[in-house]
Amino acid sequence: MEPQQRSVSGSSQSPRSPSSQPFLSVSVTDPVKLGNGVQAYISYRVITKTNFPEYQGPEKIVIRRYSDFVWLRDRLFEKYKGIFIPPLPEKSAVEKFRFSAEFIEMRRQALDIFVNRIASHQELQQSEDLRTFLQADEEMMERLRSHETGIFKKKPADLMQIFKDVQSRVSDVVLGKEKPVEESNPEYEKLKNYVFELENHLAEAQKHAYRLVKRHRELGQSLSDFGKAAKLLGACEGNALGKAFSELGAKSETLSIKLQKEAHQLLMSFEEPLKDYVRAVQSIKATIAERANAFRQQCELAETIKLKEINLDKLMLTRSDKVGEAEIEYKELKAASEEATNRFETIVRLMNEEIVRFQEQKTVDMGIAFHEFAKGQARLANGIADAWRSLLPKLEVCSS
Amino acid sequence: MMSHENHGDEDASGYADLRESRDEMESLALDDSSNGPASSSSLTDRQSRRTAFNSILEPPSYAEAIFTSFDSSSSNGFHRNQNLPPRPDPFSHSDFLRIWVSDPRKEQELAANSLVPGGTTYYTYLITTRTNLPEYGGPGSEFSVRRRFKDVVTLSDRLSESYRGFFVPIRPDKSLVDSQVMQMGQFVEQRRSALEKYLNRLASHPAVQKSEELRVFLVVKGKLPLAKSIDVASRMLDGAVRLPKQLLGDAAAAAAATVEASQATQPARGGRDLLRMLRELKQSVANDWGRVKPLVVEEDKEFLERKEWLVEFEHHLSNISKEAETLVKAQQDTGETMGELGLAFVKLTNFETEEAILDSQRVRATDMKNLATAAVKASRLYRELNAQTVKHLDKLHEYLGVMLAANGAFSDRSSALLTVQTLSSDLVSLQSRIEKLEAASSKIFGGDRSRMRKIEDLKETARVTEDAKSCAVREYERIKDNNRDELERFDKERHIDFMDMLKGFVLNQVTPRRWQMRGRISQRKLSDMLEMAAENFGFELLFS
């Protein structure tokens, strides 16, 4: 059952001929269990259709597993700071649930949405890592995947930066500075508060949505049991009264099936989208953290430069032979500082665009989810009322 | 008393959520003019956004919807308050006899002969009766007495003695079932409700309704003038209680009958009856294990088939009753979770509206709010639905009680049969002893004085035993008749009751009773509400 496509793939809407319109559409399908015992896993078929010139051809099919998606997400997170990277479904904690049909379907749907969001994002869709993910053969993918366990491979300069970050953070703590440096931007503060609170509200709605799914299932089960019991009693009673009980029992069992169906629908079209947005908000929080890091780096470098300037002037006054060295260091730091400032400002700019895009998309997606919820409940209520109503004339017959 | 408070959620925090959310639901006004916690936004703003939604549907009022206890015992509507019910319709059925139990009071037992000062406490209840029956004073009679549970036990014991073979309703338990734990207040309320049900069942039993024991219980103020058990001697002395007519035919026969004979019409009890109990025990063992078939046996094939059927019926009834309970709980849980979800929606939409930094968020706000309201109303609908479902399916529980009463009636029959069998075999052994003695003494010329005396004694005993046996047989036949009449009545009433129950249950699922009764003009069903909500969302979704 194909869920409603929540994110549009491709870019503009004007009806030009399809071949001239750049498009990139991906689907994640066909989950298959591979391997044995503890090492068993699910593999998915990823089908790409595109006319992007950078791609090898109009269509490509590859086999991917969950950790490949994780690789892609991590790479994108590292490279595109400031952009809200689409969230991934969680690794499953409970062993026995891992291969249930429902869980597999939920995961497949989430992975499909994940890739499509990337494919329809103007910047992310250009990513080389995405191309690799969608086209590389399984062996290459495996190499890349095992290469990147845990900490990413960083360039030496970045390593230095990390070192410096750690150093300064430690010294801050040692010197008794209360908090690391933070932006004093009231609008940004408001945004951060919004994001954190939004997560709470969404999480609560999702929790109750999940419970409602469970309740539907329990109600369905109890209707089924009740129906069986009614049928047994009907068989025992015999005659008209017995028939009435049997009819009631049969109807009850029919309703049970309706409820189970509706429970599944509720899960896939309502509860999952809510969960998806909880994850999306968590991804935003990760970007917020990145922005904070970038800001801190920028500030620290700025401070370090000031100190170096003072030092340089001192050296120049004393005509020390260390001047040359110090000048080179100073120039490097200046470059690094500019880079850090650039990085930070890029993040800010991207975030501003992203937040607009996120809100618009959320409004649409939540709208669809609530629409599905209302439709489903209406369908259920009608179905139940109709089913019972159709029983009434039969009962009349039995009692006459 | 909110029995559904006990339905905690799986985790402890869930239970706290439940309490909280119920409070919030109760504060959620129907007309949406104010909303729970985050209602800092301008009231006028929200009021202006009020849609057609609010005029559509008038769900039941708060008090009714939320505080309807699932345990609301009374189909007769006299539960919590002290107001007496309306006067009975004078043209109503002439066999009108209705009872209310109320006003539990704690009293002190004056323990004159106890070593500990003070005494135990016990509760009394006000028993109010309204009736048309001539035995009670004719149409429009009304009276109250105060009774304690011990009195009810006495009443129940006496009724089972007097009405052997009838399906006499079973009285409430003396103590709690092991698994139950509750506060005193809750226990008293539960008992009060159970007593009311019990007394009304007695009142609607065609035979018991006319009983002297019940009348005395309901009418006579002060101490209950019923002896705890039927000690024949004390019964004869006790002028307040007429001996049940059906027992001994006319007064002359009653006087003539020996104590021994009439005792045969009662099951064996302790004390003086010890000997008799032993004899009957011996007889029943002989019945089960002896090689010789007893002289009198249960011959009524129809009865035996019926009994077998009843065993199967009881099994299925018990099964469906259990499933009905589970169903009710599931309906209740669904309603509650729906309500919590609705509340979460409300909070989310309020938050989005207030904290919105972009207009795109505000667009959906009205629609979301309406959907949230629909969800909360759906929750109330479930609650209402469930309260009615409980009332209907309760019939199943009730008939489990009837099955117990039937078992009682059948054991009356078998114990009466046992008495007949015992007396029969006594008679047979007496006859054979007499014969032996006669044979022995005939060999002695001129007779054997002592043996002759013995024979005379035995013959006398045999005569008495013969009388007792006839009494016992008459009693056994009487009980058999009662059984048959009751079974017929059971079949007829069961058929009607169950058909009504099924129809009521199904009708209720289609439209809850209160909505039927409201009969308002624009009465849209929940599904319409939800469909409208769905449309509102779908309207702008061009690609859905």
C-alpha cells in the first residue's frame, strides 16, 4: 500500500515537456531479509529515475541496507551545516520486533521519505555523496560504510581546530567562565525556544496517537472474542433467540476486522508522520548545536587574533627575530578566522531559509496527517454505525 | 464514586496524565471560548473564529457525560441522592413493588455481654418501599424501615427454607471477594447498591413477592421479627409467622402431623438432625457406590436433559459475560485515549498559534482546533456509549445470578429426593427386621414376650416412618412442580430479556440513547463532524 507521497519530488510546477524538466525521483521498496541469525538484516531496493547530467543514466537500481542510509545522513550532516538534514528512523532496540512485518513497513516508508526529501532539496540534491549512495555498487558501498565507523575522517587542519576547541572549552571551565559563548540574538533565542517546545508538543501528540492505535487493536480483539462467545451462546440457545445471538456474534467479528484495518491505517498515516516530525525537530536541534559550535569557534578565533596582534606589536617593537614566525602565524590565524566567520554566516543564512521551508512543509504534512486522521475516524464511525444498523432488521425478524 | 478511576494506565506517569487530562477535559468549554492552560491569547480573537461547528452538535452536558459512573446500579434511577422517586403511576401494573436502599448509617452494637467495653460497629440502611399490592396496604402505599445486613442474611435463609424448588435470588456476599481491596466508603456504597438490586429481584419474583417473610422484612419497624432458622418448635410458638400454607395443607392436618413428619419436609440441619444427616449421608453413599439401585430415583428424563442443557448454557453465559466486561473496558480505554489525543491537539494548536513566527502556521490553526474539538467530543461520545452498553450487558451478569438460584432449586430437589430415599430404605430395613423377628418368635410356642414387645415397637416406628415418608414424597413432588414452573418461567423471561438486551445494545451502538432522546433539529452524528473536519483539511490539498 503506497502511502500518500508527502514530499514532492522534482522542482518547479510549470507544465513543460518532462524531458527538459530536471527531476530526480527515488523510491525505496522491496524489503528482503538476508543473512542468518544474529547477523540477519533487511535490504531494500533503491530505484532512481533522473535526468540530472551528473548521473550515470536515466534509471538505476541498487541494493541498500539501513547502515548505508546512516552513512548518507552522516555525510550530509557533516558537509551541509546549516541545512536541516532529513531524519532517519531509529535503530530498533527490541530484538524480536526487528523483523515484524509492521516494523519493516514503517521503516521502509520512513526511509523512502528520507531519500525523497534529500532528492527534492535544492542544495542537498546536488550532493556527491547522494550520487554515490544512489549509484555505487554494493561492494563500494560496503567499503565506504565500514570506513566511516564512528568519528569521521577529518583533514589535519580540522583536527587542529577540534583540539583548539577542546582546549578553550577546558580553559573556560578552569577559569570559571560559566557558559560557553552564545549569540545574543533575541529572534534566534525565540526560534530556539520554539523548536524545543515544539518537540515536546509533537512528542506528546505522537505518544497519544500511538496509544490510540493500541486501543483500536485492543477494541478489535475484544469485539472478536465477544463475537465468538455470542456465537457459542447462540448455538446453545437454538431457535430465534439463538439466531439473534449468532447474528450479533458474526457482526461483532466483522467489526473487529474493520478495527484492525483502521488501526493499521492510523499507524501508518497518522502516528508515523507525527513521529517523523519529532525526529525532524531533533535534527533541527542538531543544526542548532552546529551553529553554536561555529559561533564559538568564530569568537574564540577572534579573541585569539586580538591576543596575537598585541603579541606581534610587542615583538615588532622589540625587533625580535621571532617577528617573521609570528607574522606567518598571524596571517594563518586571520585566514582561519575569516573561514570560521564565513562558516558561521553561511549557517545563519541557510538556517533562515531552512526554517521557512520547514514550516511550510510541516504545515502541509501535518495537514495531510490530520486529514487522514479525521477521514479514518469518520470512516470508522460510519462503518460501525452502519454495521450495527444493518443488524436491526434481522433482530426484528428473530423477535417476531 | 468513579469506578473508572481504577483503570490506571500502563505506567505510573500515564496514570498521572489521566487525572490531569480529565481535569483539563472538564475545563474545556463546549463553545471553545476558553481553552485550558494556554489561553493567554485574546478571547475575542478566538470567539471570532468560532465556526459552525459549535452549533451543530449538543453533546450531553458535562456533569452527565463525565460523572456518569459505570457502576450506576439503578435502572430505577435512585442512586446517589436522597430524593425519593416520583409517585408510582396508579394505573401501572397491579403487581408494583419497588424498593430503594439508602442512607447508610454507622451504629454501635451494645455489647452487653462482651468483655471489651464499647462494642462493634455496623451499618444500617434505610429500606423504602412503594407498592400497589393489597397485602401491603393497597395502592400508593409507602413505608420505610431500617435494617442491617445480618437481617438480610436472615431473610435470605428463611426464604430458601420456605421456597424450596424455586429460583430464589441469591443474596449479596457477606465479605469481599479475595481480589478486591477497597475503602470502607466504597464498600458501603457497593453493598447498598447490591442490596437494592437483591431486594428488587425478590420483589419481582412472583412467588417470593407474596411471602410473609419479605413483607415482615419490609414493613415491621424495629427489630426484625424473623427467627434465624426454622426450628419447627419455635415456628409453632412464634405467632408472628404463619406457617407456609403450602407446606401442611389445612390447619387440622397441621395440628395432627407429628413433629417428626414435618421435620421430614425440611433438609437436615445440625444439632438434633445430626443423626438424620448421618443416615442421609449413608444413603447418598449407597446411591453412588452401592450395587443396588435406590428405590426411588430421578425419573424425569425431561428434567435431566434440561439440567444438562443448563450446565452448557451456564458455561457459555459465563464466557460471554467475561468477554462483555473486556469489551466495555476496551471501549472505555479508547474513549479516554481519544480525549487525551484531542487535548494534545489543542495544546499543539494553541502553541503554534501563539508562538508562530510565520503566517503559514496560522493557516491551519482553525482547522486543527476544530479537529481537536471533534476528538474531545468523540471521547465523550465513547463514554456515553459505554455507560449504556454496561447497562445492557449487565443483563448477562444478572442471569449468571439466576443460574445460581437455579442450582439452589435443583439441590433442594436432590436433597428432598435423598430424604425420600433414606426414609424408603429405613422402611425396608424396618420391615425386614420385623419379618425376621416375627419369623423367630413364631418358632417359640406361646410367643416371646420381649420379642413381641420389640415387634410392636418396630411396627410403631414403621408407621411413623411411613407417615414421614409420605410427607417427604409430597414435598419432593411439590419441589419438582416448583422446578418445572420455574424452568418455564425462566425460559419465557430469558427469551424476552435477552432479546431486549440485544436490541438495546445494537440500537445504542447506532445512536447513543441520549442523542435519541434529545431529538434536536440539527443532530449530526460524530462521523459528519469528522468528515467536515477532514474536508477542511483536504480543501487546500490540491495534490491529495
